[in-house]
Amino acid sequence: MSDRQTNLDQQARWGDAVTSGNLDALDDILAPTFVDHDPGDYPGTREGVKAFFRDFRTAFPDLDLEIEQMHATDDWVVFRYTATGTHQGEFKGHAPTGKTFSAPAIQMGRWENGKCVERWGVTNEAAILEDLGLLSA
């Protein structure tokens, strides 16, 4: 299997770990020295990514990530996706609204030896807040 295919398979496992809530699986996907260059309010580490998704899944337990496009090389995976979920737990200090969101996102990661070592990404957080009625257009 090529490095490209390994990276694609590992990226798919990352998505499965997030949507299933099995975040300990990220230990086999993210390098111990992993750096998240867009960590938001969390440390830019493997543990920070796990904490972010733990909190995000608490707010949106039915979180789903729909891949729209994905491209890979032997060292990089870049993909565009849509995140959806229902607000059932606290999110950024806001009580659950019961409303759903749909927000576009893009992510790219650098991979070495089948592990993600660096990640950059952007999710349209304003779209999430607007869909939940927490931000006016």
C-alpha cells in the first residue's frame, strides 16, 4: 500500500473516531508530537484535539462529518467537508437549543509514517452559531 493510501485510510479512521466518539483511537492516528496549528481554545496537541472533540460531541452527540472532496499525496491529505449536529449540550457557554447546524469546513494534514504530524483547519463557526440561533445574520 502506498503512503498516499495509508494516509487516506488513517484520515478515514480519524473521521470514524470522531463520529463514533472512540477518541482514544486517535492515539494510533496522530503522532505523539502532533501539532494542531488551529487549536482554538485547546492545546495544539494530540490531547488537545481529543479534548476538543470530547467537548464538541458532548454539545452535539449526533455529530456527523460528510466528506465533500478529498485529495492526498504521500505526505499530505486535504479535504473539504460538512459538519452537522443537534445542539444537546453546552456549547461555548450556551445552553442546548435543540436546533441543528450544518457548517462547511476544510482541513489539511501533513503525514509521516502513517501518522498525522501537523494539522491546519477552518470550520465556519459563525454558521454553527447562526444555525443555532445564537448569532444574528
